[in-house]
Amino acid sequence: MNNKTKADIIAASAGIGFALLINGTSFATFYLLGYQPTNFIPRDIKIETGFVEPSKLEIKLRDIDKNGRNETLIEYDGKSYLLKLDEQGNPKVQAYEIVTKE
């Protein structure tokens, strides 16, 4: 192995190390801000009739009742739903809308 090849390997390794450092830093920032960047939504390929299209689905956290703790919301195709647990601990979806006082 000549000096040029060694230099190329060192340069490539440094570049890869730098990319990993930057990506690791950005992942840490996402986690600190409450995001989970590793939760990927699958592409909409061959979805059976009657099932949700993942690309129209979004999960959000909001403090709806202003008690300092977030509730889990699902937005699907522009409409909001609450994602709650029933008495047995099973997930259930409940229609949600904001009603303003008159």
C-alpha cells in the first residue's frame, strides 16, 4: 500500500467519522426536543381496502385541557382524533373537535 492509498483511506475514514458525529448530534437534538426520528412511516403500497393510508396519518402531542400534560392526538386526512386507552389498557380512537364558547 503506497502513501497515496493510506492518505485516501484516512481521508475517507475522517469523512465517515464526521458524518456519524453530525448525524449523532442531530439525533440527540431531536430526542432532547421530544422527537423520535427513528419512527418511520411505511410507504402506501398495496393497502387493503378499509385500512388507513399511513401517508395521511400524523401523531401529535398537545396539552388540550391545559393541565401541563400532553394528550396523544392522531390526525388523519385533516381530521383530529384522540388516541386513548380503555379500562383494559387497549388503545381506542375517539373523535375530537374543539368547541368554542359563545
